[in-house]
Amino acid sequence: MSDTFGFDTLQIHAGARPDPATGARQVPIYQTTAYVFRDADHAAALFNLQEVGYIYSRLTNPTVAALGERVAALEGGAGAVCCSSGHAAQIMALFPLMMPGTNIVASTRLYGGTITQFSQTFRRFGWSTNFVDTDDLAAVDAAIDDNTRAIFAETIANPGGYVTDIPALAEIANRHGIPLIIDNTTATPYLANPIAQGATLVVHSMTKYLTGNGTVTGGVVVDSGAFDWSQNDKFPSLSQPEPAYHGLKFHETFGSLAFTFHSIAIGLRDLGMTLNPQAAHYSLMGIETLSLRMDKHVANAQKLAEWLQADNRVEAVTYAGLDSSPYKERAGRIVPKGAGALFTVALKGGYEACVKLVDSLELFSHVANLGDTRSLIIHSASTTHRQLSPEQQVAAGAAPNVVRLSIGIEDADDLIADLDQALAKATA
Ligand SMILES: *Cc1c(COP(=O)(O)O)cnc(C)c1O
């Protein structure tokens, strides 16, 4: 697909072409496990990675491939691999880079589930994580040692309304010869382009805004294709001979597609965190309207954040689109089309008022999700961030007196009316 096309064109057309067998205009759901080989030579070439084609749907599937191509185009990457969830995408992003004994430097302000995955489960792989405040660039630099294989942060950190200085982290990563991985879930490629700002890998929970309507669990890893995996000896999986493929060197053989090919040929083959074609179909449908939805999400979020901030039952609102936000200036650089639609509200009534608010809302749904067309609310301290220590909760923007809102694309006035009546009950 031509890279001169604009975002609105790419979100509909990238990765899609009329079906060669039937002419079907919409991408068909290729609900098949396997693909017939032309002959024995064809099969051998596919298994040797000498020819690109479909073998088995744990590795590749045409519906899933169309989705990967579309997200790669929107993010400005060379290739993408779809996965069964956002958390799977995070494992898939790190898998080619890591060995037992290696570590990553990650932001303290990550999605709660990611902090748990990185700090608990990754330890069993022999991977460790140094959490640092990524606003403190000297601390990020100091946290990197010889065994560090990546820096990891989120564009707009969920749920605290923090915006990450992606170019500044990219400069540090480049200087150390390691990739910067950005979780762009809450911004989406419409609001932020981490690759253009220096990131090597971008991960998404497609469960959220990309699909957009709360129907799918999915993830994707996008590779910029620009990182030199052979510049040092830190990434042997990509730069050194691979025994499982007769000594093939992924970087030497596939160049800018080395990471993507490795993720399919080794990652999906052996970890099996594959996205199914039905889910890929829903995500393709969702992405067709991404820019329209994000404009409305952002407009509603701005209006609601301003209304809440002016309300005397509210202590504080952390939305980077507000003039009062310390991240306002940075948001203008990193997410120029808007600071997303996710923010937290601290209530004067504390923990009790938060719980009552959540129970009194009628239009907002109390769910552990975000990035849906409908407005959602959660009290992070008693749910998603429950596993964290009180210090970690505060660092992640999920203190006990804080609720997180994910603003949908309903009429803003209806959402304000709902919040108004629920705040009245919560503070009565
Ligand atoms: C939801 C989420 C994830 C995890 O994605 P799943 O699809 O639920 O596995 C990771 N990062 C962020 C920012 C998220 O919001």
C-alpha cells in the first residue's frame, strides 16, 4: 500500500485486497487450520523459510496477516505480528531479545497487569525488570547495565494520564544499542506515532481502541525495521545462526523484516500465542473507523475532564489535555491530536465516595476494560491495581481515592448528567 496515502485511507485499505479466489471485497474470515501445498518442493521451501506462504494457522493465516499489515501501515512499521492478547504481545516483543539473566528497564507507570507480568511472571523465565520513573532520564540511563535488552514504556500511561517523552527515551536506548519498546494501546497510531519518534517496537492490546467495541482479546507487535540487531552481541537470536533453521541468521537473511520473521517462525511456532481469524476480522472492522472514534473519544474526554475539574466534589483530574496538567506541553509534542480518552479523578470523599460513585452510575459501566465505544469506570485500587503495594498504587496513579474513567463516544451531555447524579449520591 502506498505510503503517500493518509491515515483515513490506510485504516480502511491497508492489508486488504479483493479476495483472489472470489473477488470478495471485505477481507474473508479464512477459518482454516492448514493450507494445501502445491507439491513437495513447495512444502519444503516453505518449511525452510525460502518462500513465504501459508503452512498452518498457528504461524500465519490470511485474515490475521491482513490485520498485521494494516496495523504495520498505520504505525509506519516494516512488519507486524498479531497475538492472542496484549499481554501475549508483550511476551512476543521481548522473547527474541531476552535470555535468562537479562533484564529490561521499564516505567513505574505501566498498566497494572503489565507491572505484575514483568515483576512476577517474567522472573520465572530468568528475566528481571528495573522499574524507574521514566521522567527522570538520568535514572533511566543509570538503570541500564550490560544485561539490559530493552526500555519499555507506554505512550499515555494507563491510568494516570502521564505522557512519555518517547524521543528522549529513544535517544538513551540508541546510545546503549538497545531497542525502545512502546505500548501504544491508549494512544493508538492515530494519536501517536512512536516509531516516527524513535521507538523500535510498538505493542498494542487490540482489545482496546484498535478493535474499539469490547468484543475481542488481541494484541500486536509492530517492528520499525530500522534497528541494527547486529551492531553488538546482545541479540544472538536475531544476529547469530539459528540451529532450528540450519544455521540461518535472521538479521542477515531478512534485513528489516528479521524481527517479524523471527516472531512468526520461532515465536508463534513455539509459544503459540496466535490470534484467531474470527478475532482478526472484528479487529479489522474496528480499525476501519479508528480515526473517527478517536476524535470523538478525545473531544468527549476533554469536555468531561473540564467539567469534572470545575466540580467542587472533585479533588483533582489527571488528564494531559487540561491546562492544569504538568504533561500538557509534552502531550502537544507526543500526542498532538489529543491526549486520549482515559483519565483519573480523585474524589474529596476518598475510598468510600469512589465505591459509591461506581455503584451509582447508570450509563457508565463498571468493568475492567478501557477503550470501548461505551464509557467505562473502574476503581483501580480495589480491582486492577489490587495486587500492587500501596506505594506502587500511588506511583501508578491508582491511589485509593481515585477512579479511572474511559470516556466513550456517547453524547457528552448524557455522560455529564450521569456523573452529576452519581456524584450527588456518592457525596450525600
Ligand atoms: C489492556 C492493556 C494491556 C493488556 O492487554 P490484554 O489484551 O488485556 O492482554 C497492556 N497494556 C495496556 C496499556 C492495556 O491497557
